[in-house]
Amino acid sequence: MSDTILALSKATKLYAGVPAIEGVDFELRRGEIHALVGENGAGKSTLTKVMAGVVTLTSGTMQINGVEVAPKTPLEARHLGVAMVFQENSLVPTMTVAQNLFLGQEQFYNRLRGIYIAAQQFLQSLNFDVTPTATVGLLGAAKKQMVEIARAVLHEAKVIIFDEPTATLTPEEKKYFFDLLRDLKRRCVSIVFISHAL
């Protein structure tokens, strides 16, 4: 069995006839951390948004575990095991950490207390120091990112894409973030890391 988890072949995306990406071949292996570095406008975000189901290809193919796929929404991509942690987080600021983690899965928990207990146990398993009852809008950038990552892991993402994840973090938070990446790698999660700066 190949250790390639995600592959793009001759991936092209045109906007009004102008290519944002053209003829791109990309391969991501299981448990690999793959950095995409380039200046703004180089096509990094377009490429990863294709993987995450935000953008569809004009031509070319995408495969996950050797099977050709074409996710048309982030939800479809998530069902395929691909999640994207955007620079501007996609959490609901007025809800708690636990509510954000289990958003869409509420039917499994008939009481709010059950959600908080499950969230507490799950966050502890990741060594994330985030209070499940905290309102997301009151959290700092690093803790919001932890919640986004926890949600991706909870939904059993095998590929997590980070869009400029360190842009808003302090030096201490950056160190913690890279420790998290190493931990995800140990869990055989594959990571695509977008940056415009080394």
C-alpha cells in the first residue's frame, strides 16, 4: 500500500481565463509535514483550498488514498478526512469551546453537561490547556487555534491544512504550535503548512 495520502495531478484553476494555479503536481505522504512557501499571489491558498473543498479544479485530478475525488464543499472534504484551519478562524465566537467542537453532533449529547465532559476529556487527551466552558470570542489567537485543531482531530482528519498559522502568534505561542505539529505527525496526521515567510 502506498504511503501517499493525497495527490494532485496537473491541477489547474482558472479565474476568468487567468490561471491561479496551472499544471501543479503535488503529493503528500502519511504523517508528513509539507510546507508551501511563497509570496502573496503565488497560488498557495488556491492549491490548498482545492484540497479543502473550498475551490474546484478547472482541470486536473485529486486523489485521496489512491481514489479520485472532487470535494465541492469543506464538509465533503472533511468527510474525506481533509480539514483546513484558516488564518481567520471559522469558530462561532458567541459559543463555548465545547459547543464549537461538537457543532453538528448535538444529537449524540442530550445534555450540555455531556458535551462539556466529552470536550474536557478530549482536550486533555491532546494536552490542550483550553477550558471547554470558555466563550470562544474571549480566547486569544493561540487558544482559538487549539480549538480549530482539536475540532479537526475530533472529526478524524487525516490531512490538516494550516493557512499562515503563525502570523498572529507570539514567539512562545509559536513554539507551542510547532510542538503541536510534531504531536500530530506522531499521530500519523499529514500536514500542509502555508507560509509566505521562512
